[in-house]
Amino acid sequence: MSEQTAQLLNACDTLPSEDKRTFVVEIMRRARKLPFDPGPIADEEIGEAGKAVFALLDREENAAAATTQSPFRAMRGEFEVPEDWD
């Protein structure tokens, strides 16, 4: 990996969650248009990427759950759902 690429990744790590998501979506959109085949992606790389995505989603869900009564928390039995909750 080049130093410039490492700097971009480090800069991405410092972004707020919404900006990070926007950045990743844009990178994936641009990658579809690359004129070359970067070769196969190793299973380990896919696994690590998946772990990172799920960790980010868990952090966001936990942050949201701390401020609201998410229906997902109710499904996990973390609190009682009020009878009048639509």
C-alpha cells in the first residue's frame, strides 16, 4: 500500500460516521468503473471487511438505542413494548 493510500484511509478513520459512510459509498461507486481487474479478494480480506462493517453498525445501533426505544431492542427483550405502541 502506498503512503498516499494509507493517509487517505487514516483520514477516513477520523470522519464522523455519516461522512465515513458517504466516503465508502463513493469509493465503491468509483471502483465499479475501474478499467482493470484488481484480482481476487482473499477470504480473509472479505472477513475482515465484514467484521469492520458489523462493528460500525453495532456502534451506531447502540448509540441510537441509548437515546430511543428501538423496536430492535424490543425484539431482543431489552425492554417491554407499550401496548399502545404502533
